[in-house]
Amino acid sequence: GDALGIRLLMGNDWGAGIEENALEGVSIYPNPSQGIVNVSNNNNASNAIVVYDMLGQVILTKEANTATTLDLSENGTGVYLVEVSNNNGSMVERVVIK
């Protein structure tokens, strides 16, 4: 027939396939920010950092072996995605610029 069914999936194994904060030793702060964003690096690995705007356009790319600072103030207020990745994994965090 034309019956509509809804399935409720519960538990940790039913996510959207995105593991948040999968990269250990990395944090992005402050959030929200006035334009300066810090990326800590306690994993002793080279991190590739890519910043995207909400349209998916690459705003900034950077490689960093230690903690680093990103200046997003020239891009204006809004929401940006900061992706940090290395051989151990990756993480994406949404950052708000006021």
C-alpha cells in the first residue's frame, strides 16, 4: 500500500558518518571571534588548515607544525568552516566571526 513508515535509530553507530573532533590534540578558539582565531597543535604533527566560507569557497590555506593564528577579519562577519587535518585524522569546526 501507500503506508508511510518512520524508523527511529538510536545509539552511537547511527550518525551521519561525520566524527566530530576526531583529531586529538587540536582545538580552535575563541568562538565566536572578532576575526583572530587560534589553532592549537599538541599532536606534534604537521596540520593542513583550510578555511571555507558558507558557499564552500576556500578562504585560506595554511600548514602548521605548531600552534598558529588565523586572521579572518578581512573576510567580514559570518560563519566559516575551519578544517584541520593530518595523517591521524581530521576535524571541522564552525567558527563565527562577529
